[in-house]
Amino acid sequence: MKIFVLVKEVPDTYGDRRLNLETGLVDRNASEPVLDEITERALEVALEYADANPGTQVVALSMAPESATPSVRRALAIGAESAVQIVHDDLAGADLGLTAEVLAAAIRRGGADLVITGNVSTDGSGGVIPSMIAEHLGFAQLTALSAVEIGSGSVSGTRASDFGAQPVSAQLPAVISITEAFPEARFPNFKGIMAAKKKPLEVLSLADLGVQADPSAAPRTIMTSVSEKPPRAAGVKITDEGDAGAQLAEFLVQNRLV
């Protein structure tokens, strides 16, 4: 079985996160770049299956600038057998539609049986990439899984909903996305770090994938305006002079909290 795992470099969630007010894009220099934790968890799902099923190929896939190569190498150090990185200047600031099209083209080219992703990235928080990729590929999709079981020709899992746990299943090929209910990825040891330097990392351009992405020719998403988040206003203090209950009730009503 060949499993593609989508991995993504993001600004450290424990650091500052800002938008560039001129471009409307994430300021990726605001904090240290790291591999998104949810994509590491997705990688762990694939590796656990590979550990129990010799011959399984696990490929880490990322659409990222050349500067993100160390993060892609981390996926190799954790245990992926090989990696594919899509690098092209026209992909800077790519919207969700273009991102899904490019990633799907790389997956199609690689001949995946199963694609595993996180459900939501910590920088964009779009949450639709897995479904969009499945649509491009014509694969079945099982999204936002809190548990998963991969078989030789099928995949099943559990999706949490407002009505309880929902069992879902599909025949391969398929795209699945997982939530933070899954355990963290194994930590890369020294042996894994050294081995990652020799593992294959293929760099692809848009020409290799046959995708056109010239934003000046056909803009897909247009940013109309962007501004900084306003400073947090001071809260309302209620002094108890015998009528604190009434003041609190009035505050809740005025703010439509009751």
C-alpha cells in the first residue's frame, strides 16, 4: 500500500501570529517555523500501519517554499520513507482551491492508495482541503475521524458528532482526515535524523504537475481589505451595592447571553 501524508510548515502556535497588512497573507517570520502538530499526528497514523504491515510506503507531501525543506526533512526523520515538496513562486499566497488542485495533482502522479491529513491546519484553519482533494481525485472521503482502522482494501473509523459517535467506512482509494484525538507523533531520534539526510526528497514544480497558477491570469480569491485585530476593550465591573444580581442580569440581556 502507498500512503501519502500531507505535512505543512506553520508559524509556531506558541509564538506570535500576525498577518502582513500589505498582502493579507500570514507573516511566516513572526515566529519560528515548525511542522504542524496535526500533520505529525496524521503521519503517526500512517507509520503505525506501516510498522505492522511491511512493504507499506509512506510518503510525506508538502506544498511549501524551499525554505520549508528542513520541516519536510523532519517528516522523514520521524519515519516517512520518502517525501515530495512542491515549490513554485506562483504558489505564494495560494488559496484553498489552488492548494487542493496542486496537492491532488501530486497525489495522482504518485499513485496513492490512501491519503491521510489533519482536519484543520493551525495557520489557515480552512478545514476543507481533505474534501477538495478527494473531489479532485474521485476518492472516497472520511473526514474528522477520532479513530481509524486501515485494512488491505478499505478504511473505517469513527467521527464524533453532536449526536454521538458515528461509524464510517469506505473502500480504497480514499482520503481521510484525523483530529487531535490521535496521539502525538513519535519523536525523531538521532538515527532517524541521520537517515533522513539520505532519504529521497523529490522537488516538483507546477510544470511537472501540469497545473497553471498564474494569479494575474485568473485570480481565484481576492483579498478586499485587511487590518489588525482591535485591542481588547476593558471589561465591565459590577460593584455589589445590593443590586449586583440585577446589574448582572441586565448585562447578560444586553449582550444577548441569555
